Amino acid sequence: MSEYQQLAKQGLWSNNPALVQLLGLCPLLAVTSTVTNALGLGLATLAVLMGSNLIVSLVRQWVPDEIRIPVFVMVIAALVTVIQLLMNAYVYGLYQALGIFIPLIVTNCAIIGRAEAYASKNPWQTSLFDGFAMGLGFTCVLVLLGAIREILGNGTLFAGAELLLGPWAASLKIELFQIDYPLLLAILPPGAFITMGFIIAAKNVIDKRQKMHAEQPQKSVERARVTAQ
Amino acid sequence: MSFFIASSPHEHNRRQTSDVMRWVLLAAIPGVLVQLFFFGWGVLFQLLLAIVTAWATEAIALQTRNRPALASLKDNSALVTAVLLAISIPPLAPWWVIVIGVAFAIIVAKQVYGGLGQNIFNPAMVGYVLLLVSFPVQMTSWLPPATLSDNDLSLWQTLHVIVFEYTPSGFSVEQLRTGIDGVTMATPLDTVKTGLTQGYTLSELTAKSVFQGIAGVGWQWVNVAYLVGGLVLLQQRIISWHIPLGVIVGVAAPALIAHSISPDQMLGPVTHVLSGATMLGAFFIATDPVSAATSNKGRWIFGLLIGLLVWLIRSFGGYPDGMAFAVLLANLCVPIIDRYTRPTVYGHGGSA
């Protein structure tokens, strides 16, 4: 496996920031009540993560070890401010829907975690890709969580997509079923925790199955050797 | 020849889980009958739906976990969860309410934690809170007791309401709740809660028809019936007296103090103890052996905590009754209560 394949697998699955590292849970749980919000915050985090990984990796030679964390925080905060102003300018509806959680991307531990654990020790090409893979993994979990909660709580998918993608996206909204009484819990924060628990459990089950499949051939080889003796 | 050597404590208690659970169910019968009398056939349908759902979800969950389904179903614990939830919700709630509640209670609150004996929260109350938070309208639509209501629903009409949310003649639950004077009748506690926020005084509110008697028509007898059932459980030594007494004292003591300070704003202790879910909670819900505290001292604290929380939620919270929230919050404190109330082993520690 090449370095890039390794990074992609780590970010999307085996070391996923949301499912395995459990980092950045605050925005993850707070804004995933719809797919649109989840996607918006996911993309914003992805952009910040790529930018911060790139810059941290480029300046890593000149940053003294003792003050590296404040420097990382400054870099991330500057990038988040840029993203916040951009969202304010171009996707104002979504900017209002996400509210405080856009500036709070600064405190997302997944970002500073990657800066510290990867970007500060590796060249800029792989750091940029690592930021992309981690951000994509985070975004995927956000969207999945948002989809499950939106279906359970509203019976819709992509409601309010026009806030993110412009007026044409209003037609993206899918009304799966009409509920007179939505399952409010799915929209409320406890629903996010419970759904998140189920997603993590599902990931663990898949990992366990794969492990069992991987172990099976070894066993049969062993048995063949025993009978041959 | 071999001797059977058992280590202490030499306790002769041959009760199986299924016996304990069966006693709990039997002791609930008087309360259920009184509820049936005051709130109509709906109670019966909710019970049936709850039991079927509980068995089905428990069997499916056990099957998925590769555990023997039949042996676990026979311990009656799912049945108790189902019955407790069914008698806690409004009898005319639509059928999917109880199905969602019981399924959530069994799967998420019980089986996900590892089945009977592993759950940290009382499953029935987890289901109840899920329903109360998700479907506030359905979960607060209690009919006025039958003796106050002018429309008696037959068996068929009740079934029709639960399945289609309307009677055959087209009345919704909301219309059925409306009394002859066009005012929606609520439970006694609900009447007090909304009345006080509208600026009425307690003496004006308790003059209303729902408050005839000591603590509200119907509700006081429901509570008395659960008290009788609870006393049977005590006599059979299924539960110890610490938790129920703790809950009752926990509700009554602050109520007495508050009532004597502000008699026109705070309900008195008798009303508190005999209305809402106090008795059902004290004897049947808080005493769940799995999620309650284990030592006697711990049980006292656990019961008092529940009682105090119930009183606080009823008096200052957003909901008219708070048994479910109180039990869950106290469940959360059980590990720490158990840690600090561990009995001293004979010969170790102590003051001597």
C-alpha cells in the first residue's frame, strides 16, 4: 500500500476522526439534524483541515517546538475566520443555520490533532492529502448521521439544500414519507448521541466480520499441514 | 460420602427471577383494575400491545445476540417492562406510541447494555421518557376519569380510537377530553401546573371538579390500589421497604414544608403522595432490582433522591409529573451511592 492509499484508508475508515478517534463530537452532534447542515459543516471542516495541514507542514521547520501549539491554533483560527467570512458572503442561509458552530470549528480537536500528529512531521504533499482524507471521513460521518436523523425526525432528505447549493437545489428535497408526529428525539441532541452509538457499533461489527474473514484462510492452511504429517 | 459445603451467607432464598417478576405483575393487578375502571378499555389494549411488542423485540434481540431466546423470555422481565410502560401512558394513545416505546425500552435500554441485569437505567422509564420527549401531545392526552366524563367509550370505540385516532363517529381524542362545559380536562397535576402559571391560586384550582375527594378523582384510587399492591410485595419480601418509604418521605417532607410556607402556591403532601405516579413509582418502578441501589442505606438515599426530584419537577419543572425523569436521574447516581454506602465486612474496618 502506498503512502497515499494508507492515508486514505486511515482517514476514511480505520482511524476515522469521528468514529474511531471520537474527535470533534460537539459540532458533530449539534448540527447534524439535517443532511444540508451536516454537509455544510463537513465541507467547512474539510477546507479548514486541508488548509491547516498544508500551512503547518510548510512552516514546520521554522516553528520552535516549545510554542508549536499556539502557532497551530493561530493558523487554524485564521483559516476558520476566512471560512466564516466566506460562508457569510456566499451561503448566508446556511451561515445562519449553523450559527456558532462555524467559529467553533477552531476548537475541533480533529484539526489540531492532525496538525500535531501528522502535518508537523511530514512534507506538505502528504499532509495536504491527510487533511483531505480525514476531512472527508469526518464529512461522511456527519452526512450519514444527518441523513438518519433527518429521515427519522422529518421523513425528508436534503431539506433546505438550497441554503448550501443555490436556488436550483430546492428540487433536491426528497419527501420519503409524511409524518404527522415526528420523532422529536431524533432531532434533539440525545438522538444524535444514540444514533452515533449505533453507527460506531455498526462499524465495529463490520471490522469484526472482516477480521474473522481474514483469519479463516490461515486456519485452513494450518489444518492441511497437520494432516500431511 | 461427600458433604455439600456452601460458603456464607447461608441464605435460603429459592426465588427465581421469574417468580419475583411474576409477583410484581400480580401485585400490579389491583392498580390496573382501578385504572381500567376510571380510564376505560384503553388500558387493556395498551397492555396487550405492549406485551406482544416486548416479547417480539426481546426474542429478536436475543436471536441477534445468539442467546437462547426462550429461557430469557420465561424470566418475565420483559413482561414487567411492558406492563409498567403500558400503565404509565394515556390509555387512548395511538397504537404506535406504545410500540415505539416498548421496542426502544427493550432494545436500547436493556439489550444493548447486555440484557437483564446489565442495564443501568430502568428500561420502562427510558421508554417513557423517549415517548414524552418525542410525542408530547399524545403522551399528555389523559382522558378525564370515567365518572367525570359524559362519553363512555365501548370496547370497539376504544379500539377504533387507538388504531385510527378517531372514534367511529369521528371524534378525536382532543374532543373526547373536552368536558360538557367545553373546557379540556387535564389530570389533577396538570391542572395545577397550568393553573398556577395562569395566575390562579391553589384554592381556586382545587375547587375544580377533577379535585373532588382528597387528591383528584380517579387518581387517588389508582394510587391507593398501587399502594395495596406494593404492600403485598413488601409482605412477600420481593422488595425492601427502604426505597418506597424513601420516595414517599422524599415527596411528602418538602411538600409539607413548602405547603406550610406558601399554602396557596404549593400542593400539600397528601395530594402529592396520592396523585400522579407517586405510588406506582415508589413501589413498582423505583424498586427495580437491577437499576436501584443495593445496600439498605443506599436504598434510603436512592428513594429520598427520587422523591425529592419528583417534588422539585412537579413544583418548579416544566412537566406536571416527574417520576420517570427522577428515576432515571437517580439511576445515574446509583454507582456513586453504592460506592459510598458499601456495608462494612464483619471484622474489617468500622469504628471499633
